[in-house]
Amino acid sequence: MADEAEQEIQESQDAKKKTRKQYVSTHPDGGWQVKLEGSSKATKRFKTKAEAEEYAKELAKKQGTQVVRKKMDGSFQKKR
């Protein structure tokens, strides 16, 4: 039984590590973008950060990803 519990914990930890992320960050040409982790291009571009965050949240629900927000200076913003 202990082995089964340990295996479940390990599988849970592995799943967390594999969860891809949707990044909300500034776009090089201005505005904000939502970009999937590992992607070279933005999924979508927005005028405001609030619009980008809302879109990223919807996308994350559908795709089972996490949202990671960045500040204008590129540093990571704390989770809400």
C-alpha cells in the first residue's frame, strides 16, 4: 500500500512538471501577448494586459495549462 501511495505522489509531481504554461508578456512591437511555452510566435496579441490575461485564463481552462504573468520589465508577477 505504501508503494501505491508513493507512486501516486510521484505521478502527481510528474504531471505538475509537465503542465505547459501560457505566458502573458509584453509584445516586442507594443501591447501584450499570450504565448504558449516553447512557442516562437504569440498565440494572440492585445492592446491591454487585462485583455491578454482574460484570454490566457480561458485558453488555460480549455487546454489544461497554467497562466504565468510578467510585468512590463519582464520580471514575473506573483500569482493571484
